Amino acid sequence: MNSLQKLQAKMAEAGVPGVLVSDIVNVGWMTGFSGSSGVVLATPDAARFLTDSRYTIQAGEEISVMPSYSFASPMSQTDFVAQHAREMGIERLGFEAENLTYSSFETWRDAMPGIEFVPLKNFVSPLRMVKTDDEVAKIRHACGISDAAFAHVKRLIQPGVTELDIAIELDFFMRRQGAGVAFETIVVSGNRSARPHGRASDKKLEPGDFVTMDFGARYQGYHSDMTRTIVVGEATDRHREVYGQVLKAQLAALEMMRPGVRARDVDARAREVFDEIGLAKYFGHGLGHGLGRLVHDTGRLASSSDDVLEPGQVWTVEPGVYIEGFGGVRIEDDVVVTQDGIEILNHTPKDLLILP
């Protein structure tokens, strides 16, 4: 079942006669379109992709699951969508409530008199959670690029090199492999490594620094998200203790991941491991998140999550400890849930690495 068929099956089950998909992430997931402007009009048995004249040729090349149509000035997008909604016989139209602003809703509604607009909350996005084999293959390829980028950048790490030097080299390497950069690369060292989402700076690496590198590749619309932490020069007993417990927490969480397990229980397992030596108070974020068309995609491994693991879901698993004045450690892998467990998509070793 392809993405469009998943949506249409859900529409039929929920009794929704028409849906306007305007979130460009969901549009790309359904159609394969990689541009920045377009919507999908769907009924349980038909669908159309609608865009403007900038993307006429691109849509023709990229979209095969439904017919595509484009408009040009002076036609407006709302009038164009209204025209196609009337042609498709849509009288009741659901829209993505979490994506459409109130102002845009008013514009759409005013352009389509006689059509009832119905807000749909979390109707389309959750369908992205379970990936097809092709989607997993693209994420796996992106993970391979991340692995190669880390192997490449290791040779650069030594005292005197700046965080920015490392971040730029990671980005450049991934782009040279034909990938985009999934998000702004994080490289933080020393005391700054206690900042989970710190930005790379001109700080120079020093002996005894933790260096945390969080980065990812974007390949054909799908993402990887990987974190490794190393020590510069020589590791103290405290370095080894903190790093070892973060790794232990990640391995414990990975071990329990399989279909039917609650996401909140996986998160809780990591916190139990941190509690063994009083580190749980330094772990302030969730254990992981869904991964796919977005880096932070649908789904959360967190204490408040109601998600349940299913085959085909892809997750990040990224426990971390952040101690102000000392530093921080995070270890992150991407995994796909299988019929009887998980497959870890990253292959970079996780034993404590001391460089140079």
C-alpha cells in the first residue's frame, strides 16, 4: 500500500469525503514532490496534485501516483484549488488543523462557498510513522553517509582545532557524498558539551574535553540523525564513568525495543540505568523521536508518549547526560523496528574514543 492508498483507506474508514493536504512534508511523502509549493486534493477514490507554474516540469518528472495540474498568474492558488474541488464533486473538505493558520483557513473558506470545511487533527502525519521498505532504504543510506562522515572527521580532532572547523568539515563531507545536511550540525566541547543543542563556536579543543558531535544527512527527502561523543587527549575516571553509564543506558533501551513495547517504557528503562549512579537528574530530554521525512518526525520515545512500537517505525535512541561545569555525553543511533526486534542503522562503534 503506497502513501496515497494509506490516506484514502483512512478517509474511507473515517467517513471523510475530501481532504486538502497542505503540509508540504505530507505532500512530499504522498507524491514524491521535492519542491516547496503544492497541495493535494484527495477523495477516497481520486487525488490531484496542484501547484504553480514554477513547478510544472518538476511535478511532471517527480509525480506518478496522481495527475498534476499547475496554474499561472493571474489565477490564485485558492481559486485554482476551488476549481478542482468543484470538478471533483467535493462538498465537505477536511483540512490539516495543525498546519493551517486561521487567516489561511478564512481565505480557503471564502474561496469555496458551498463547501463545508472540517478541521482534522493529526489525520495525515501519523500515517508516516510506519515506513515502507523503500523509505527505510533511503534512511539506511543516509545513515551510511553519517557513518562515513564521522570516520572522515576523526582525523581532524586534536587540540587547537575549533568546533566550527569540525562542523564545517562534517557538512562539506556529507554534501560531497550527494546528500544535504539534515539540520544545523552541533559540535560542542569541554564545558560547552553540557549544552544539548549548543551551536558550534570558535572555541578550540583542549586536552580533557568531551566533544559531542550531533549531525545528519538528508538523502532523497529522508534523514539520518547521529551523535557521538569523544574525549580529547586523555580520559579521567569521571569521563569514563559518565560515558560508560550513557552507553549502558542506550544499550539497555535498545535491548527492550520490539513490536508491542510502549515508547514510554523504553524511555523509563534508560532513566533507570541513570538512576543507578545518580545521573537521571542530568537527563532532561526524551530518549528519542521518530525519523523520516522530518528529523523530528512523528512519534516520541518519552515519558509522556502514548506511542507503541510497530514494525517499520524508525526511531532515534539518544540518551544524554549534561553536567554544568563539567560537560556532557550523548550517544545516538537510528533504528528501525522489525518483526522481532530492531535493526540498528548506524555502524559507527560506540566504545569510548580518545583522540588523537
